[in-house]
Amino acid sequence: MQKISKQELAPQIENASKALREAQKEQEKTYRLLLSDKLDARNSEFVNQRLLKLNKEVSDLTARISYLRTQRDRAAVDHGARIEAEFRKFSRLSELFKNDSRDKSAIILSLKTYVERVSVTKDGEDCISLYHNLLASTSVQKDGSPARI
């Protein structure tokens, strides 16, 4: 999947928004025409079909704008900082295992604190999911175990 920049998404959002405004204007005109007494049985079906088409167009454009805005917001996220934070968590977990390698209860506590889930992917690879937003502590007690996790 090709990565799209925030700058490339802005004109797409603007174009879709412009098209949405036009479709909503047409939709409003069509509703007014339906409510007027100027329709007969012949053109009533045409107007109803036109209204259905406009309703779908408005719905599709609204969904497209929402999708593009989500993509824009995701493009604004700094993934480097997130990856760096994940590496720090792994480093901290490694440090805890080194300090507490003989104490099984400390290892279990570290795992419960940092590891959300361990799973195996379809490819047979191990996948370790860490909890997010943990405050890492580098403070240690006299015996070398973490003061707080």
C-alpha cells in the first residue's frame, strides 16, 4: 500500500467536500421539486430515481471524506516516536529479566506488567504485544529489582 502524505490528501478532501456541497444542493432542489405540486405521474418516477441517486452520492462522498480525513490524521502521527517507545519497553523488559533471572515471581510480575499478549502468527512467528502508555521506571531497589513498574 502506497503511503500518502498529508499534503497530498488536502486537495482530495477539498475536492470531495466541494462535490458533496454540490450534491447536497442538487438534493435540496430535488426535495423542493418533490414537495411542490408541479409533478405528474410521468416525471414523478424520474424525480424519485434522481433523488435515490443523489442520496447515494451524498452518502458515498460523506464516507470518502471521512476516510480521507482518517488517512490524513494517521499521516500526521510520528511513527518513529512510537517505535522508539516500543524499543524502550523491550529494553526495560530485558533489563528486568537480567536483574530478576533467578526470581520466578519477579519474572511473572514483569511479564504481567509489560506483556499484554503473546501469540503465534499464521506464518509461525511469535508475536509479543506490549501494553501501551506504561511509565518505565529505572529506579531499582537494593537487590537490583525494579522499585516500581
